[in-house]
Amino acid sequence: MKKIRYYREQAKMTQAELAARVGVSPEAVCQWETGATKPALSSLVKAAKTLECSVDDLLDDEPLCVHGANPLTGVPGCVGPLG
């Protein structure tokens, strides 16, 4: 779920900070971001509130399009399908 990473970085939070606010380990956040595991619904809801976005924002696999560089890679254009 690369969008968790995107929104976490936009909030200028570390994995440890997000984990503490959600009530999980930093390793769990890392696993979510790499796609190794998926968060429980309750954790996803807490993460969305903490990151000031919706659960749909975190789950949506549509590309993140921004003007200028891709926020995840620094390459111009859109982020590919995420999730």
C-alpha cells in the first residue's frame, strides 16, 4: 500500500510516529508500505485519520497525479497503480 507511505511522507511523519499513533509496531507500517501485509480495518481507519485522508484515499489504486515530479520517485508524471 504505497499510498500509506505517500500520505505519511506528506505529513512529515516517520514510520515509528505513524505506528505510535495507530497503535502498531513500526515494522507493521513498513510491511504495509512494502505490500508484505495489509493493515486491519481498524488500523487503516486510524491511519487515515492520523494522515488526514480517507480510507478510500489509502485503498484507491488510481495513480496519484501531480504537477511536476512524481511524489514517490521524483520522476515527472503520475504514480502508477498503487495499493
